[in-house]
Amino acid sequence: MLEDLVEHMAACDFFLVDAVKTLEKAMIARAMKTAGGNRTEASKILGIHRNTLQSKLEEYAVAVPRKPPQKAGPALRARAK
């Protein structure tokens, strides 16, 4: 499978730097999805520092999935009064 990917990229004149960026962007997007948009968790999945992840998210313009808003529970409602 990996050999097929390498052959495909070589046939399409991908430079190594482009191939690395493509793989890196895909792995970051997958980690962010798995972590539900939590950057700290995604950085742990990837084995990189959170600041490095933040830089790469900006560099590659990766869409960050958002968690749905939480409903206000009793504790949140009490603080809002």
C-alpha cells in the first residue's frame, strides 16, 4: 500500500517536501477530528507539542471541528443569575 502511494506520487512528479506536507496535513486533520477539536488531545495523538500543532493548523489552514455547545446545567444557570 505504501509502495503504491510512493509510486503514484513519483509518477505525478511530487517533490518530497510536497509529499511530506500532504501527509502531515492529513494526519493533523484526522487527529483533530478524533480529538473532537481539542488541540491538546490532538497534539498528544500526534506526539508533538501543542504550540507546534497550533502553528501547523495555521500553516495548512486545517479546519478545526467544533464541539456542539453544551446545554446550561444547574451550575451554569446559577452563575448566570
